[in-house]
Amino acid sequence: MLPPLPGTGAPRRGLFISRWGALLQRGDSTSRSERRRLPPFAPALFSGGALDALFHVMQSPWSLYLVGNEDAVAHGHASDEDWAVFEAALLAHLASQGLRPARNYVCLDHPEGKGRHRRDSVFQFPNTGVFYHAAQEDGIKLAESWLVSDDVDELAAGWRSGVRIAGVRLTGTPCAGELVVEPHWIRPSLTHVLRELASTDEYARR
């Protein structure tokens, strides 16, 4: 098979998915104090139907990125070692499902964090470092990319970076300070977004 002519193939697109709230969920019954902590990894944390839908959409040319702040570590509710164990288990489970993120963007720092994590970072949302790093290092075309999240800070960062944004599990219009964020899509869950992306993708391998 001949390669596509220059400029006619699929652009390098990123599919940025928020770890907590989109891909993983702690459950609506989780208390506020429990939500501040890092739970043990378990497959039950995945949003319903998300892994199957993600595997399907990744048959098209996307680069998968997981994103998010890990405030449990930043504020001292979990250790770096706790996160390393959780992250390894998460990535291993994804790999067992045929899913290998290009990068797992994790910010363990916060300006009001504890100890050595008390510092700012360009990778901490609502900063835009995640998107511009992927664009610079991986050649991702941000205007052709999507972010799926339920987090206002993440959605605001994606919007400011020129990424298409899909809000999930939202109640009302998301606002970050005085900035009103207008998602391209608002859907009930990550699974709904992924199924719609798969059905409307002009670069899908049909």
C-alpha cells in the first residue's frame, strides 16, 4: 500500500482524558475526606463502558494522554510511593486492555502543597503546559485534538490552548473564576463522548 500524499493523511491528534472524573470515578457516595485521599487501584474505578469505548476509538489515529492534578499527593494525603504504586497498576491494567498512553501527565505539586510539593508547575491545571508540551515534544496538532473532562480547571486550560473540549458529568455552565468555558460537547460520560468521536471521525479506519 502506498503511503498517503503529504498533507492528506491524518494529523497527529491528541485525545486528552482526565484521570479522575472522566476515566476513573470514586463514586458519588464517597465522603469529602475520602475524595481527598488516593484510593487503592481497582478495575471498578473505571467509568462504566469506558475501556471498551476507548479501545474502539483508539483504532483510529489518536495519541492517548491521561491528564490531571494529583492533589492527594500535593497536599500530603498520599505519598509519592503511594502514587507510584497506583500509577503502575493503572498503566498495567490499561496495557492488559490494549491501551498504552503516549504520556501520563501527572502534577504532584501545588502552590499550597506540603513539603517539596509546595511549588507551582506549568503542568498543574489550570496552566496549559500539558498541551503545549505534547504539541512541542510529540507534534500534536492542538486544533485537531480533544480533551474530555469534568474538571473546570482542565476544561479552561484546554479551551485556552485551542483544544476541542468535551465536558462530562457537568451541572450548569463551567466557569473558572471570571472565565466562562463553553465546551464543544457536553455529554453524560466519557463513554458517550468516545462513542460519538468514533462515529464521527473522518480519519476512522473503516
